[in-house]
Amino acid sequence: MKKLFHLCEDEPKSEFKPQALSSAGVNFTAQAVPVHSRKVGLEWDDRRLNTKCNIDALYCTETQKDEIRAVHNDERRFAQVFTTGPASQERARQTLLDNGLDDVSLSMLESRWSCVSQRAWNRAGVEENIERVVYQCVCGYDHNIRRLGRKRKRPELEQAAKEASGTTAAVVRHAPYDFTACLAHADITYIKATRQPVRIIGYLIHNEGCRTAELKRAPAIPLHPHVYEVAIRQLQQGASITQIQKRNMEMLESLSYRAQTMVHALNHRYELLPDDFSRLYRMHYRTTYNIDVSVIPEQNVHNWLDPQSPHYRKEVAASVFYYAARVKPTDRFKGWLGTHGDDSEEFEPFVGMTDTDTKERGALSTVWPEIVLLLCKFHVRQCWKNRRGTLKLSNIASPWRGFVEQQLLNLEERSLLQTDVHDEALAIVDGVDNLFKALAPDPEAQKASSAVSEYITYLRGTWMTFPMWRSWARRGRIEAARKMNVAIETVLPTTNHLESFNGTLKRKYIPQWQHSGRRLRLDVLLVCLALDIMPRVYARQRMLSQFEEWKKDRFHLPSAPAEAQDGDCQLAQAGTEDSGLHAWYAPDERRDNEALVLYQLKYLQAIPAQRPYELWATCQSSRKVPGQPVVCYWLTVHPSGLATCSCLDWLTRGGACKHLRAFKLLIDAWGRRGELDLPFIFPRSREEAVTVARRNKIWYGEQYDSAITKPCPSSAALSHTSSECLPPHMVVAARCHPVAGSLPNDTPVTTILPPPMVPDDTASLVQAAELEGMASNDEHANNIISEPQADAHTNSSEDPGKGYGSESAQSRLNREAIRFQVQDELEHNVADILPKLHGVLNTINSAPISLSNSTSIQELYDLLSPLKEAMDRHIELLPLVDSSGTEHATETCKNASKSSVHVEPDSKIIPLRTSPEPTQRRKDSYKTR
């Protein structure tokens, strides 16, 4: 098939000469357009005139469409092609100019032409991009059709929709000219880069009403693009609408906008109006975050998270922990933000903390049976406070009222919450109960005794069974710390930090993206959280952590020992005999506590040493930043007492940093288990450390550099924080081994003396297998949990929780705790509704004749049958929670157990809109269970 365009340099030999202008207006006909010779230069021949005009793009009535089709069928249309030669382009330019279709005329606000369709494409073998634009006369388009857009309905369906919605009023026309049913339109094809027209098809004659029409309404004046640019930059920096308006006024007064003069521009304005902000936010979302707000939010999210979609966004998917679309009305949109690792790796959390919601606790226990479920201390205290509010303590006489309040507060905060043995907790409750029972004979104390007795009964029945008590008492935190292998102080007692973070999100971060306080779209919220808000939160956390680290290193605790303070001046004492860096382990409460945490978290990793008798290890930094590589420090310890660390704390201060102190705890544990063949010395003062260094220099002489690891230079410490390869100061040039002949003949061997305080036949610890065995030994791992940690109470024979601490019984413990909650809540609710149900039964029985049905009565009747079935099924074996709520929550947790983005198999599904939710406001809590 021959190509429909080609290149030529010269003008075609024969040219089309249009007929004279008709009396009705500017109208050309194209009945005989000869085929041009094919040369170099862009040219279309007459076959391109057979292309149909895009009539469907016009906003006009069916009558207008029929007339337009007749114009094209009767060859009354204007149709002509042009070459890129100067003469042909001049005729094209004049044609457009005569009909007001040139670029200058179209840019005028008074123009009668409106662009209704525009598209561009590339042609194979041609570098130029082609653009096709359809213009329609403003007087010819029907604003009622325009309102329907491309997806138009039949007139009868549209009228029925109007009547159903009650909006039968006519749509207001905003076009500057009235509607006259004008048929004028133009379909123009350009070379996009040069705006050279190569084809014009259409009907360029305006009807009489159009030619005489006057301006009836002020046309829409577009905002200058520079104003949008400045405002979008402000939005990207978190500016509010008030700040944007202020900046706009300042730039207006100083004539700072591009092409702004004292006289208003002909076709643009620079004043930001309230109606401009909707478009401003749409442009901001598109340019800054690549969000197409013309697509529904649910579809955008689905496209971003579906790897098979052409709109897949890897950076967004990497931030989504779990996702499931809402494809049926009974479904719910589910999406969790977080970090995830291997897609096939399942996870199980060690500890979970919730409020007293039995549905949440039941779902967690069902999905993860071995999880340790804790109750938030704040929510527990809130329940107790609400229950105390029902005691009517204001009716008690003043001296006794204060005494009761003080005793109950001490019972809750200072006694019960701090217990770690169940029998002791019960004894404390019994003690308070007995105290007020003894006061009951006193007439003035009877009300106080009665109120306390009521409250003690509530505590015993609702909170003091062992599974429930363990969830909120210190005992539960001890078990959680043991399971996570951390100190108990690191187990948070409340969820208030999450509540605080939610408040920060709602009051500080999210309002920066809201338009006049409106609720954010779902897709906008997801992108803002994943790509802007959370990175900023993490960046601020890193900044504060670095500041705290610097502050600790810069200003030492006032209680620091004199030896540690002297260590700060070591570098200033250069030139003296003992001016080098030394390690000594003087008491330092802060660093000892931090070392204990590093030790319990197993941040230390023993590695094979390249120097005989030394022990080497790496230690991860305790300040981990999500998305950033883990910083590691390198440690060496010699049996004689010399030690080094690559952290700046030790390199600038000396003494013993937290990493060396943690390594000491690990070495002590190895020694207690008999895994070391050498005794290790740890100097307690700087003077002792200097003496050790001097003695080692005398003992080793020229071998000192090969036997003892020197400190790391500060510059190297800053640049080498990876654990993949040894830092330069630890690399040994010649392989050292105390027993010659154990290495290949071609390996340089240097025999190193043993430490000065042991005999020559002491075994070496350089074997990699031994050190790796020490680090991975199961017994060692178990000892790490119990040795440095404060000794927890063990289960005595009287302890009803004996055996609950084991992993196999954890699920049963959780289920028992939830069963007590559900049982208590069920009895409480049944006690409230039973009198009313009896009243309903009596009312029905007292009716002399049959009663009429209603919606509420029918709902009650429909509820009785499933209620009876649920009671028959669950009363004997009480469930964790009610079936409907648990199934939904459990299914969500189970689907989220795999750390991957879940997308339904059919990637072509159309997600439904999320269920609408009203604006929520935190309500006062009156819950006591």
C-alpha cells in the first residue's frame, strides 16, 4: 500500500486554486485536488481529504449533527491539503487568518472558536509529530450536551434522571455568546513542532444569528501559567492557601510575574481567585506526585499496586505492606503501610498491645496463637476510673471520701499494676477489702465501706482472674520482655505513643495537603504518606537521634567518675608517655545500661580474629534508621586488658564505650561457661590501663604491632561503618600464628608470644569455628536472656499461672483472658436488656387483638432466630468473640501474615468506591470492661 504522505523540497507542479468567496461567507470547496509529485518535504495528497471529520467530538444537538453530515455528504464542506513550502503555507496562514483560526485569534478571549478535541501521534518513518485539533463555533455548541461530556445519554434517559433527582431546571450557560445552532466547525491537522497546517476540513460558514451575535457574558479569563508555577512551588513546600494568597498579592504589587506589566495582559490575569484553587491542587497532585485525579481514587491505587498494570509505581508498592481491593459490596478496602521483606516470608509478632476490644484481641489470638497479648495501661485505668465514677463517692462524708479515693488510687497505680505474682495481687485486693469491712460497724464509715466493697467485687469479677491480670500487670510485661529478649524497661506500657503520632498526622502533616480542610482522596493520602510524610518523620527522628548522641558525647553526666572525665583530655596530652588511647571499665551507669541493651538484643557478633589470643566482634548501632544501611562498629579485646573500638565515643574520650562494655558482658558469659582457655583482664582505672599498655610494649617488643590491634584513626572510623570487610587498622600484613608449621609453606608466619600473664603453652582462640560456635550456641542464647536481666519471679506451686509461660500454652492463655472479657461483657449487656425484653413479652401478651407489623418489630423478630442459634452453639463453649466481627478481623490478619502486596488474580477488576464515612469525632469513654 502506498504511503499517504512523502517528502519533497519544491512546490508541487500543479496547485489547487480555490473558488471565489461565496456571498454567505468564507467557504472553499475541494472537488479536484491533483496528486502532487513525491519529493523531499512533508506533503499530503488528495487522498487525505477522504478522512471524515470528527463530528462526534462536537457538542451539538441531533438536528445539528444531521445538518453537518448533510454538508459533508453534499461536498459543501471546505477541504484542502497543504505542503510545507512557503507559498502553500502562506495560503494556509491566510485561510486561517480570514476565519479567525490562526494562533493569535484563537488566543483572544473574544474568539468564537472553542477547542473540543485534540490528539497527537507519530507517523512511521517520519520524525515530525502530527497533531489533529477540532474547533467548534461557540454559538453552535449546546451547553446542555456539553455538560454531559463524552459519555452522553439518550435524551429520554437524561430527562428521566433529571426527574428522579428533582433537578429539572435548565443548566446555566457560561459561554460568552448565546446559542444560535451555528454549524461552523474546523478539523485542522498540524505539524506539532512548527504548527504548520497540512490539512483543513470543515464547514467555515457561520449562520446569520452567529454573525450578528454580541458578547452576552464575560468570557473565562485564564490564570497566567507563572502564577500556577509559583503557587505549586509553595504547595510543595507545605504552604497554606493563606500564604499562597499573600505571596500572590506581594508579587502583583511588585510586578514580579513573568510578562507582567502595569497594563493588564490581553488574555491572562494574575489575580488568584477562590475558584482557581481546585485546579491548582489538581495540577499540584499531577506534577508533584503523578496523580491523575480524573481517575477514581480506588482505581488509581489498584493500578499503582498491580505489577501487571502499565501505571504500576514501584516506589508506592514498596511502602504498602498489604492491599486488597473492594470488588464486591460486601468487601472492604484494605491497605496497610509498612516495610516488608521477602514476599514469601511469613511473620508472627511476639507481642501485641490493644485496648479492651475483644474483637481485636480475638482476631490476633486466632491468627497468631503464640502472641503475648497485653492490655494498654491507659485504657485499663480509664475503665477503672469510669467504674469509680459510678460509686457516687460524692455522697460520702468529706473525710471518708478523700480516704476512699486515696486508697483506691494507691490500689490501682502503686499496687496492682506493679505486681508480678498473682497471689500477691489477690492479697493486696483482699487487704483493702478487709480494711473497709473492719470499718463497716462505724456509722460514718458505712457508705465508704459499701462503695469500696462494690468496687472490689467489680475488680475480682472482671480483672483479677489470672489470664486477665497477666494482660495488664507487670507480669505480662516481664513475659513480653523475655520473649523479645529485651529489658523490661523497653516494653511500653501504653499505646499513647501511637495516639500521639496519629494526632501529629492529623494536626501537623495532613493539613498541609488538604484543600480548605477537605478530606483527602484515598490515592492522594496514600502517596503523601508513603512518599512525603513518612520520609519526613523518619528524617526528623534521625536528626533528633543524632543530636542526642552528640549531646551525650559533648556534655557528660555530672555523676561520671573522675577517671572518665580525665579520659576526655587524653588527646590534649599528646607528647607524654601515656598519651595513647586506653580502655578501662570504670562504673558508668548510662553506658552500662546501654551496653546491657546491646547485649540483650544480640547486636554483638563474634568474628574470627587475625591476631592470636585476641577476641574480635562487630556491634550494630542501636540507632537503626529504616531504609538506611546498618552501621557497625569493630571491637577487639586482648586478654591482657587492651581493647579498641571504632566508634567516635571511644576514639575521642577513651575509657570504655557502651560497645566495649557489651563485649565484656559477652566475654564474661563465655568465661562462666568455660568456653575460654584464657583469663581476661579488664582494667578499672586509667592508671591501670596505662600500666597494662606499658607492660605489653615491653613484653612484645617488635612484635607489638602484630600482637596488639592499634586504635582506628578517626577519619577511617567515619568512612568505614560496614560489616562486610575488615577496616584497615585490623588487617594483618603477615599471617600470625603461635604454632609454626600449621600453615602452608608459602605463607609468611610470625610466632606471637602469649600474653605476659599466661604460660607459653596456652591454646589460641583464632579458630573461626570456635568463635562462631560461641556466637550461635543455643545455651549461650538462652543465658543471654536471663543473666544480665533483672531476675523475674518464677512460678511457684501456688501460682495459678504455672505452665502458662511456655510457648505451647500461650494460645490457651490468650483465649482464657478473652473468654473472661466476653463472659463479663455478655452478662453485663444481658442484665441491661432482660427487663426490657420481659416488658416486651408482657406488652405483646396484653394485646386483645392481633397487632400490625412494623420495620422495628420485624427486625426484632428476624434477630431472635440467629440469636438463639448463636446461644445454642456458643454458650457451653464460649467463643473468643462474636462470630461476625471475629471472622472479618481474623481474615484480615491472616491475609496480612505474608509480608507482600496482595492483588487479586484478575488484574482487570474494577475496584468499588470505599464506603462513605462521616466526619469522626473522639467520643468520651464510659467503658468499664
